[in-house]
Amino acid sequence: MIREYAETLQPQLPPHVSLNVRNACPEARIRAVSVEVHQVLLNLCLNAIQAMPDGGELTVSAGLYAVERHRSGDELAEGSYVRIDISDTGKGIPSGLMEFIFDPFFTTKQENGGSGLGLAQVHSLVQRNRGAVRVANRPCGGALFSVFLPHDFPSPERDDAGKATDTPLSETVSPVDSIPQPVENGFPTGHPRTAPPGGTAGEILVVDDDPGILYLLEKLLNQMRLSVVTAADAETALSLFEKGMHPALVITDQKLPGIQGIAFARLVRKRFPRMPIILCSSCSAMHDAQSCHMGADEDIQRFVKPFDPQRLKEAVDRALQPKTGRWIWRAF
């Protein structure tokens, strides 16, 4: 899984960032929900890349780690773990901010539109899988995030969002593809989809300028047996319409370069008045009264990040269900 994820990440790296992968335990297996492990890796790698605006090296490594005796205050129980390290060669994290790094909405990237949810989500997902995440500054510069996940450990209790599965670090399929058949993860198998009038059943247009998010959403939607077309901005998406595309559903981020998400949604509705649209934003953006008001008036479904697989499935199911009259807007 580590090697395959690195191969997926490599084309998305800025030209000034190099990738170094070291896997000391290729045959080890972890007990975790693979799509959640994927999102943890994605968030940490994107965070590391953003920490190196002038270039540097991103290192992803894995090895075994043993806890022989539980210590008071330690999140890890006794047992064997797989440790995944993600480090960068940036400036590191100021010591005064280290204790807040996993707090929701805490961000040092306000000028870049950071929501402060990425690392909070990492912490939450790792804990859900009975693991732990730690952060430290490297002596030679940069930050080091260490994720500990149970190795050969009893299956954690799961809700409908997904059943825990063994995930080999050496597996050659993608982390999302390594999930068992969708029926075991809350995704229906062989369930027919009905598109709105004029739509193509199952074809979804996803618009986001973050290549990592596009990759994640494409994999999650593929697991629902839906075909996906992606675009990095509204202008590209609109050009697809000019070429004759008529998707069953549009999923767009609110913060896009150029035309913003809500403006793009209005343009889509002028062309396809009954097109279902899901507008994605962070929790902080959700409190933007103007944006919420526009979405409510125009029957646009709102999705608050992060992209939990089960919530996404429910949102897509609602959007693709045939309705009479107007589309229903919900904030959730």
C-alpha cells in the first residue's frame, strides 16, 4: 500500500519537491479501514508539501514498532504496531504551536485559505482505528508526523461507515480499491441509479483544484459504481458542457480559482435547470451567511468537509434519487 500510494502521489508533486519512500516491513499488515488510512496519508503528505514552498524532500517510511508496557497518558496500548512516518524539510513547527496542531480550525495558513481541519481529521481517523499520531520537529529541519496503527490486532468496532479490514503494506492495489466489495462498506452492489431528466445515470462531474481531493473523490465514487469526470476549475468544467457533457450530478468545491463554486453552480443551473449539485466547503466556510443563503435559495445541497465515505454516499444517494418539484437543500 505504501509503495502504491507513493506511485499515485508522485505525479501530483510540485516539480521542486522530491519523494523518498522507505518500507522496512513490506509484508506487514495493519488492521484499519483502508480508505481512512488513505485519507490520513493524503492529508499528511499535502501538509508536508505545503510546508516546503521553496522545495525540499518528502519522505514516507514504514516499520514495525512495539509497545511492551503501557505508560500513563500514552494513547498506545501494549502490542505491536506499524509506524508510518511522513517528514518534510521545511521550517518545522514553532514550539509554541505544537500543542494546538491537531485542534479543529487551528491553521497557520489563513492566507492560503487553510481551514484547520486536515490535521484534526488525521487525529480523529487514527484514533478511530485504535492508533495514535505524534508530531515532532526534526533535528536537521522540518516536521515529522508518525502514525501508529495496530499490527495484527483485533478488529475495532465499526459503524455503518465501513468495516475494518486487513490492509497489507505490500499490497499492489490502491488503498481505496483494497476495500472489500462495496456491500461490506455501506456501498450498495448492483443498485441501479436513476439520473435526473436528461442526465447520464452514474456519470458524476467533480470540480476541485486540489489534485489529492480529486483523486480521493474519484476513488470513493468509483466504489459506488459511479463513473467520474474531474476538472480542476469551473472554466474547464464549463468547457466540458460545451462539448456535450450532461452529467447526472455535479460535485464542486466552493473555493475554486477564478469562478467560485456558488457562481459556477448558478451557471450550471442556467444550462441545466434541474441538475443536482453538491457544494463542498469547510466547516468554517459553512458559517458564511451569504454563501449559505445563496445555497438555500437555489436548492443546492451542501456538504461539509471532511469527506467521510458514508456521509458522501448518503449525499450522492439523495442527489440521484428522482424527485418531483424542487431539489431539497440540506446542511449536514
